[in-house]
Amino acid sequence: MNVRSLTALSVLALLAAGCSNRGEIDPSGGITAVRTACPSVGVPAATGDVTLFNPETARTADAIDVVASITNVRSTCNDTVDPIYTSITFDVQARRTRTDGARDVTLPFYSAVVQGGTVVTAKRVSQITVHFDAGQARATASGTAGAYVDRAAATLPPEVRSQIVQRRKAGQQEAAMDPLANPAVRQAVLKATFEALVGFQLTDDQLKYNATR
């Protein structure tokens, strides 16, 4: 996985998705948010698709052999244990050009845990096989992956949490200030935020093709 493909936009989306899963109006002023230590689960755009060519060195449309994509990503997180465990399931939908005869296509994929949008703390490479029956152009296979996150690393320090959740009333100077505008608070939240990602384990040539097609 190319860590540089995780853009600043994905980091901002992660902060929005990973820091709260419920917002409620507080009668005394402001909105309360419940933060979860469970990682956000997704597929980086650069590695969610793979194209195989025949011959392998070709890159023209008439040489496309198999096209596959990861979809229907679902997750279940158990945050009552330490480390926190997230179970991930997904589908691989594939399409082939030639349909004469049955065929198995095996594709490598990775599962990774990313901290703060850029630091890969764990990565595992596995394989998934898509089976095509004779005459069949499309096929689907189901895959699984898992991710572990250390509870302490995903927990905000008490002093940072107190700055975020402190009550703010209209008219007070603090009410007009976003806690995340404080670089120290923003960095602490980012450091305690994790992603569990799945994608195809692509070669450099396949990454370049995905970036330019």
C-alpha cells in the first residue's frame, strides 16, 4: 500500500467519522458527541480496483483480461476487549473478457491498520480466489480480514478530552472557539484515530495504471 495515497481529505473525513457516532443537543448549550475507539473501515481509492492484462506488459483496452473491484465492505467492532478487534467482510466483483472454459483467478489483497492517517501500524497480505464457470463473464467472491487496535493508543488523554467536552455557553469567549483549532488538541485526536483498510496488493505498474486511467 502506498501511504501517500491517503490524502489530507481522507484525514479530515476520518476525523469526522472516527470522533463521533452520535450528536445530541445539550440543554445547557452545545452538542455532545460520543467518541468511539473503533477504527474507521474503508478501501483506499487507489487500491480498490485491479486490472489484469494479457499479455501482462500490455496496457491497451483490447488486452484487458480481468477487472476486479472490492465492494460491500462491512465491519463489526468489539471494543470491550483489549486490543480492540474489528472483523471485516467484503466482496470482490470481477469481470473477464474471454469466457471459454472455467477459470480461477487469485488476487492478493492487504488489510492494514493506519494511525493518524499516515502511519501503518500493522499490515497483512492474503489472497482471494474468484471462480468463473464456463461461459460466465462475471463472478463474485467473499473475503474476510481483521484489525487489532491498542485501546490505550485509541484513547484520548484526559486533559485533551476535558478541553473537547467542557460545557460552553453562548456569550462566552470559549463558545466561539473550536477545540480542534488548538494544534495540540487536533494532533492528539489525530494520533488517537485509527483506520482499518482493505485493498488489492498492487504492483507499482498496477498503481500507476489506476492513477492514470
